[in-house]
Amino acid sequence: MSFTLHGIGASSGIAIGRAHLASPSRVEVAHYVLPADQIDSEIKRFEQAVEQTREELRNLRSQIPAHAPAELPAFLDMHLLILDDNMIDEEPKRLIQEQQCNAEWALTQQMEALVARFDEIEDAYLRSRQEDVVQVVQRVIKTLVGHPSTALPQAELAEECVLVAHELTPADMILFKNTKFAAFITDLGGSTSHTAILARGLGIPAVMALHQARSLIHDHEWIIVDGREGVVIVDPDEKVLEEYRAKQAKWRHETEKLKKLKTSRAVTLDGAAIELYANIELPEDMPAVKESGAQGIGLFRSEFLFLNRDDLPSEEEQFEAYRTVLKEMGDKPVTIRTLDLGADKQAPWGHTVADNPALGLRAIRLCLAEPRLFETQLRAILRASAHGKARILIPMLGNFGELRSTLQLIESCKQNLRDQKIKFDDHIPVGGMIEIPAAALLADQFAKQLDFLSIGTNDLIQYTLAIDRADDAVAHLYDPLHPAVLHLIQHTIKSGKKSGRHVSVCGEMAGDPRLTRLLLGLGLRHFSMQPASILAVKQQVMRSMLDEVTDHAQRLQKNTDPEKTPSLLDKLNS
Ligand code: PEP
Ligand code: MG
């Protein structure tokens, strides 16, 4: 029976494919029933994965660098203990036998049972250790995925699969960068969560916050995903399929047409040149950057080098990653944001997660609490700066003490490199992200002490409106057009201009073509976004007159009647 679900359109485009259900647990895996003659080999596959994981953990333990946070060795020891427990390395074998299921599924079922027992523990600290069990299981599953079961149907990996999950983390999404899905849909999540941002980066349609999708949709059912409207149609009839095939063809044609703009300059009708930069997570994103014709990298989210692993990337490994990107960009700027771990991007060895992680030890706060970790990164960036036009960007600045400590640390790393006669760019620009309202209000003071500013609207909206950007329950209140948000953006742009500093927006607002004219009207001239959005934003820039959009943008910025907002935005965009 056909039915329709409504959620948040997280990444536009239309996909038509068969549902591939991920497991309802925190570790998303598929479930297969195995033929009886494959049970023994499946158990062997499980045993090998556990042994390989044990070996990996021991190796990691022996290679911990001296500067690593003290939590890291203790964390690995605990994981080795968990892995050696019968509950993890024996019990799943019984489940494979009994339920004739694949190893990933058996392990996940066992994990769920253990997590449920942890949930009953009263002591909050002990209860939170369930996370370690989940992480160990995740590690074994990753190993299993590297050695796929012979029972895994090939169609499950094909491009016409729509992944249906309860929740996906940013770290999961990074793994999907190497897997082809037609689309993905989730029960949870908000449109500026890092998971949604990564989906846009993959250029595949996505709908989030569907609430019940995981329980209402069956494996292999045909579904249509409309990522722009946030609509999912399950088991569509032939007429609806026809309609969406036509829409899909139109969308593909428009995307193809946009490619013609790749080498055009982003100039408004009245001659103002606008800079369009790309946001990336990993050096692997460079082909997409090249495709987009970006004029530089405005945000390299360096923390993604730290996810999906239990060890720390060494200075050398980081240096190589930064240098690769710098060399590929040649004389174009590459803005490397220093580590923004914490909140929804937790490294497994990180500090205990607070009740309110978005307000906790994340980004620059975490880096200043772990100076050795920070120095390693700063040295890697500085060394790489000898190979291109690098810029350093500090995330989540909230006060001038943090800024001073960071600048001092950069200076001491520079001195160290000078002493060691290692080359670097002594004039490397240092910028700050404006994503806390306190920093936006005092943007003029921050601008005086920095070389450039970049507005992180995803967090600025979250902190200004007190709306968790990843929580779909309050997603309807997450409003980029709130006059307070627009006021802070405009104030920051003006403050930068007064001090002669570039101000960019690198949050998701910059990549939404419906907001391009608004941002131009608020005075923005530097945009940074997912590479997949650059051409659509360029098209908007090329169709805009600054004078006109400025007037309309002022009206929107002063508007306090939410009912008028859509029509004001329409006028701006017409
Ligand atoms: C932002 O907050 O707008 C931003 C660009 O940083 P992130 O999305 O990585 O938090
Ligand atoms: Mg941010």
C-alpha cells in the first residue's frame, strides 16, 4: 500500500530506488538470513574479524605518541578488555547459529542486549560506559565490512539503493563517501546537522526527521525520495512513478546545465565580483572542488581527519593531508579550520560527554584544554603553509582570552619551527569563526585582532535562538531568517569592513541559493559552501543587482512579522 512521509529536505534532488534498511540500533547494519551451509564460514568470518580487531587495538596501544591525551591509553585498554569478554567474542557465534543470520546482525543484537542492561544501572558514570561497548562493536563491524559476507546480495551495494536509517552520525557519513547510495533517509536529525551537511557534500538526495521511516518501510520496497520538498513516497503506483521520473529527469537536466557556469566569473549584474569558495572535510573531496570551479577553500573541517579511528593522526599525517590540498589548489587560498571536535563530532577517546555537549568542551575550548594535541595540529598546518596559500581559522571563539592563548600558541609553534630551521609562511593569515552571539556582538574587536572573519551560521543560529541544530523536535524553530540572526550577520559584515577585514559566511546559509540575494543584500561578498552548491549560487549571483537586493534585504532584516517573511523572501528572489 502506498503512503507518503514528510520530513526535512536535507539535500535536494530526486531518487527512486529500493529501500535498504539499516539496523535500528546505534550501529547501522543490514540483516540477512544465511543458507545452512554458510553458517560455519560466517562464524569463522566473525572470529577472524574479532582477532583482527584485537590486533589493531594492540598496535594502536603500542603506537600512542607521547603527547597524546592521558585518556587515550586507558580508553584502548578498556576496549581490549571488552573485546575479550565472552559476551562479545563468544555469544554472537551462538546467535549466528541459532538465528542463521549474518555476523554483523548477530553482533549488533548482542550489543543491544548489553546496552539494555547498562541502561538499568543507576550510577550515571557506569551507565555511560555502554558507549564503549558500542564503540568496540563498531570497530569489529568495520572490520567485517572490509571482508563482506558471501551472502551479501550485490544489489544492496548498487546505486539504486535508498538507505533507511534511524540515525546516522557524521562519522557514518564519512564511511558512505566510498559507497554509492541513490539517497538516504533518517528518522532523526536537523537540516544543518553535520550529517545533513555531508549528504549535501555527497550530492545525493536526503530527507531527515521522518520519525517513523525505519519502522514503517520494509526492506526492498520501492521508494521515491524528494530531497528538496522533504517528501518520501513508499510503494508508489505507476502514475506517481511516472510523475517523479519526469521530475528527476528535469532535475538532472538542470544540474547538467549549471555545469556550463563552471568557468564563468561570479559577478553581479552591476559588476560586483563575488568570491565563491568550497567547504571540504577531507583531501578526498578535492575532485568535487575542481568540478565546482571554486576560487579557494573557505573551510577545511580538519576534525574529520580525527573521526572513525581510535588513534590520533600524527603531525606527519596531518601535514600530508594539508599539503595535498594546498598543492592541488595552487595559488588559491586554503582555509584550514583548527579542530572542531565535540558536540555531534565526538572522537572516541575524547573527554566524557557532557549533558549539553554543544555548550561544552568543543572546538577551540577542547584544543586549549589539550595544548599538545593543538600544537601538533598547528605545527602540521604551519609546515604545510610552505606549500601553498594556507590560512588558519579558529572555531567557536567566545572571548578574548581564548584568542590571546591561541595566538600565543601559534607564535610559539612558529618560533619552534624557526629554531628547527623548518620552512613555513610567517605571514599566514589567522581568522576567527563568528558563531557565538558574544563574538558577533563584539565582531569589531575580534576583527581588529584577526586577519579575517568567517561567520558559522549553523552554530550562530543554534546559539542565538537556543535551538539544537541536530534535534528534529525543534527543527521548526531553527530559523535563518530570524531578524536577530540577520542583525548579527549584518553587524559582523559591517564590523569587518570597518577594520578592512574580509568576512565570509561558511555555514549552510551560504550554499542555499534561496538566500544568496539576502546575504548579498546584507553586504556579504565572500561565500563558502559545499562544492555541490557553488554553481547554483553562482547563477543567483549573476542574476542579481546589488542595489535592488540591498533594499529588500533591509526590509527582511527589520521584519518582525513571521507571516510576511515568505513573501518578502519571494520578492527578493523574483
Ligand atoms: C557553522 O557552524 O556554520 C560552521 C560552518 O561550522 P560547523 O558546521 O562545522 O559547525
Ligand atoms: Mg560551527
